[in-house]
Amino acid sequence: MDSTGQWTGGRFTVRQETALKVDRYAVRGLQPDGTEGEVLAVAEAKRFSLREETIFYADASRTRVLFTTQESAHSGIGDGFEVRDAAGDLIGGFEEKPVASLLRSTWVLHQPGSSAAVGRERNWFVAVLRRVWDFLPLEWVPFLWPYHFDFSTDGKPVFKVDKKFGLRDRYVLDIAVPGMDPRLVVAQVVALATSQE
């Protein structure tokens, strides 16, 4: 884990922040009383980049890299991503399943030493509504309605992601099993956020 030991607990928030040239998200721990803790990471992804990459920094100064998400060179069609720590060691990866995602977005998350977790949008009606929204001439109007993803292994919950109602994206994630690396889950949530925009 991160050397500061701050990546503990099973609840986090990922909140979109204002930025002109990048997609930026702040990651915080979520306290038992529902309040947000201190910033654990600030994620930045360049828009319109040829190879997708998200860098997770220790704070807003962006002087220390904690981990990165990068499009896998082995994925072939550009839907696979690897998550690596600051030393370049593999934390895990994830990929979107294009055919399964036609109706409901579907992702598969891999952590070394664990079975794959499959995540799908919980509500098929909201999933279809989001796709219809994308075809409407409302380019500058965000889809405000909340949506949810449930990740499970062999039918057992691993973690869930809830997008909250609001103009700016805010996600709450709950990890249900011990041993799941929060950095990998947070990286998956940021990928969900950027792909659903």
C-alpha cells in the first residue's frame, strides 16, 4: 500500500474537480459518520490523448506520483488498462466488455492472486436512458441522474459504486471484501467516470 498508510478502510469518494485541459478527480476516504476525510490522491487524465493514461498524485501540488492507469499495449482494441504503482509494479487491471456494454456497461477487474470481479450497471432502464441521452443534441448538458455499478465474483459482492446526483460527478465506493486493493478500485471508478462522460 501507500507508504503513508492512509489507504485503509473500505469507503471512499471520487469527486470531479474543475479543470480546463484535463479530467481531474479528488479521492478522499469516507468516515463512518459520512464526512469526507483528507485528500488521498488527485487523479488527472489528459483529454484527447492517443493513449489513455491517468496519473494519481499524492496531492494537488502534483509533485509525487502514487500510481498510474495506462491503456494496455496488449489489449488490442484499447479497452484494457493496467494499474501500476510508482515503482512500476503491477497492482492489477481492468477492461470494458464492448458487446456486453451495448445494453449495460460491463467491466472486468483483475487483481493478481484473486478471481476476476465483473461489474455491471445495476439499473438497465437508467443504462438505456443514458445511451439515448448521448444521441440527443445536448452536448453541453450532463446526464445528472444517478447510476450504480455492482462488482461481484461468483455472485458474491466485491465492491459497489454509486454516482450521486449533481452537476459535478461524485462517486461513493464501498469495498465489501478484505484484500481488495483500494488503489485498483479507485482507478476503476475514475475509468468509469471518464468513460461515462
